[in-house]
Amino acid sequence: MNVSIRQEGLGWRILRNLILLIGIIIILGPMYLVVINSLKSLEEAGQGFFNLPRALDFSNYAELLSKGNYWRYVWNTTFITIGSIVMVLLINPTVAYAIARNRHKKYYNFVYLYILLGLFVPFQVIMLPLTKIMTNLSLLNPVGLILLYGALSLTRGVFLLVNYIEGMPMEIEEAARIDGCSTFQIYYSIILRLIMPMLVTLIIMDALWFWNDFMLPLLILNKSKEFWTLPLFQYNFKTEYSFNYTMAFTSYLMAMLPIIVVYAAGQKYIIAGLTEGAIKG
Amino acid sequence: MASKFLERSTYFLFTLPAVILYTLFFAYAVFVGIQYSFTDWNGISSGYNYVGFSNYVDLWNNPNFKQSLIVTGQYAIMLVAGVMILSLILALSLNSLKKLQTFAKSVYFLPAMISAVTISLIWDQLFVRVVPLIGEAFDIAAFYQSPLAHPKYALIAVVIVNIWQAVALPTLIFIAGLQSVPSELYEAGRIDGASTFNRFRYITFPFLIPTITVNMVLAIKAGITSFDYAYTLTGGGPVKSTNVIGIMIYNDAFQNLRFAMANAEAVILFVIIAVLSFVQIKLGRKGGVH
């Protein structure tokens, strides 16, 4: 691989670096504008949108934190994301393990195909009935949303995990069984450990989905302000701040902040985890 | 005795929570949705009647629905083309980068971390505040106002915002695909005197076909079912120029009291996705290294 890199043409290297540089500007440019303008007053931003702020003025932040229920929305989003991940971990690997080891039996093969059919169903088909079902079950709340995410996580989870488990050697399991381990013990102390790389990938993908999702919270939680997640807070405040756009920029930054902090701390693992899933899946 | 029973049924018990949740919140919902599409329910009244295929017939004759399908098709084509070309170029560039590769990768993956709503609102501001400056500086009449306010440019503007985020994951998947190509093949190609383009065409590309299929399937589905960006940026306007099917379904169901009709629209979307996925899987099996 090193040889091939060294022999790449100079023209390609220049073009490549130029492309990557432009891309980085297009990605970081908007972020930069959000940060600098969130630190300005409306008047100052009007004088120079691209200028650095004259001073570090956090009054927009103070106002946002004092008036909105920012921490409430952070808590709601965190609660829903963590609760849903727990659901994913409870129901995805168990069913995938049962399917992977019993595919030759009719029932398990049926469950497999039944869940995979979900790959072809666009969300719009279920979204309208779901609002009715959830209303009838009095589940228009975070717990209802967590149950929904659990159910909807199954298509991707089963697809990735069954493939992964079927590619694993059976020897360890067989040895454990001869030693008298029950199926549950094998699952809990062997399988869960062996599928950890794929499970990590799945958790990252699902966590990003739960944290950033707009559509399901809009359908399930929008009516009750106390249940709002960060994306809902963002959406509902867009009119409130439409005339005070530096304030709007502050709210964008605050909405992104938790996930950016997580990303800054764990980007190496997040990217490696997702790449792993892309290869194995 | 009890423990023996438990041991024998462990696998079955393992499937139960998933099957119950999936049946209630997914399969049953699909079934009910299809059922609603054959009624005249407005979503609020206590009763409804079965009307056969009349919703589907109405949609067939509804110019707004056809317009929405066309807009959705344009949206999907632009999104797929943009995402596939950009993510492939970026993956090839990032993969051959020696210095700063980790840094560049984390910058390029950043957009995937942020919610579509926040991204849309940020770009909305950029379109309002930055585009007119460009328009005035270069005296381009089309750029005097935000492209989102212009029926001709709004759709492209929404798609650009969507692409800005949607490129991240396919790029990562392509990089993984590129790393699966054995480097000996490049060596052999070089010794045989193959040009850079031919090395890409005959060595890299066949290995990428499975990844291309995966990314295509995901991008097409994302394009056809898109909602978040257009809903936040334009709400479907101006003059319905960004009224993708996702927005039409949402508005018909929750604002226009055409709940049953919205279900029929969703069922048609379902059929379109199913047919496209089927065709893609067939095509994807044809070539490439697995």
C-alpha cells in the first residue's frame, strides 16, 4: 500500500488536496459562522456577519438558558436515547442469536424474513397508523417513543447481527454446551462478548438516529411541551428567533453542543465502529 | 422439570419480545395503514366507510399528487447523484491521504452527528444572509434573495443541504470498501503498466460494486422518503416547488383532514420503494466481487 501511495502522480495529489480543502471549508465554514455570530449582538452582526466578535459576549447564551427549558430538552433527549439503546440491547441480540442458530427451522426462518421485510417499508406507511395506535394505548410520551424505537430498530439490528453471528465459529458454543452451560448462559457469557464489535456499530448508528430524530418525536411528543427533545425545541423555536438571528445561532449551537462534545471525545471510536459495521455488514 | 422446559424454550423466548413489539408497532401498523387507505376517514371523526379503490382513483386524477411525485423523483435523482459522486470522490481522496487522514475523516463525518433540523435552520440563515451578498457582489439577479424563496431554485437548495449531511456515511462505507481491495492487485496493475484510470476501472471498481449497491439503496430510499429538510426549510413551498411526497402525506393527514387519502399516498410510496429495491438487488447481484 505504501508503494502505491508513493507513486501517485503529483497532479492527482494536488487535485486531491484541493478537493479535500474545499470540502473542509464547506463543512467547517457554516459551523464557524454559527459560533462567531452566536457571540454577537444583533446590531454587531448587522455591521459585519463574517467578522470575529469584538468581545466574548455570552449574553445570548445567558438569555437562552434563563428563558427556555434547555436543560429539560437535553434531559428528555438523553433519557429517550439511553432508554431506546437499552431496548435495542435487550431485544436485538437475543432474537438475532435465536434466528442465527435455528434458521433451518420454519418458525425462526419466518421470523427472520418477517422482520427483514421492514427494510422495504417506507416510514410514511406506518407513521399515520402509529399516531392512532399510540393515542389509543395512551403512549404519546417518552416511554411510548422508546417502545417504538425498540420495534423499529429491529430491521437493521436483525439484518446486521444475524449475518455476523452466522459467520462465527460454533466450536466455543459446543464446548460450553458439553460442559453443561445452558443456552442462556452461553448467550450471556459467550455470544454477547463475541458480537460486541457489531453491537457497538449498531449502538452508534441507533444512538445517532434516536438523538437526532425529528419525525417520530414530532408525531408522538410535539403536543406536550414538557416532553420535547432538542430537535423539537429547535423546530418550535424557529419562529420565536426569526427576527433575532444571533439568538437563533446561539440556539443552534446549544442544540448541537452535547453531541459535538461526545463526538470530540470519542470520534476515533465512533468512526472505527461504523467502519467495522460497513465491512462486516 | 421447570428448568428443563426453560432450557428447551430459551430460543423461542428470545424471539418473543422482538416478535411482539414488531408485530404491534410495525406489522400491525402496516396492515392498518393499508386498511385506512380503502376508507373515507378524515382522521378525527368517530366512524368511517369503506370506499374501495376510490382514494387511489382520485390520486390517479390528482395533478397535485403527480406534481409531488415528480418533485420527489427530481429530489431523489439529485440527491443520489450528488451523494454518490461526492462520497466516491471524497473516499478516494481520503483513502489515499497519508498525513492528517484521521483529522480529515473526523471533519468529514461531523455533519452526520448533527440533527437535520439544526442543519436546515443553519443553512436557512446562510441562504438568507450570505447568498444575497454573493448576488450583489457579482450582480447575479437570481441570488438577490434566498434561493429558498425562489420556486425555481428552492428544490436544488434543499437538496444541497441534504447532501451536505448525507455524504458522510456513504464516504465512510466507500473507504471501508476501498480498504478491502488487496494491494497486490495494484502492484500487478502497475507492473503491467496500467494507467491510473484503468487501475480504478479494472481493479478498484469491481471491488466497490457491492458497496455502491449498498450506498445506492440507502440513498434512493432516503431521497424518496425525505421529509425533515424540506419540511424545516420550506414547508413544501414556494408554490409547491419542494412539496415532496413525505410532506404531502404529512399535510394531508394532519392539516387537510384527508387521513385516508394520505394513507393511500403512503401505500403507493411503499409500492415504488419495493419495486426499486427489488430491481436494485437484482442488478447488484450481476457483477462485482463479493
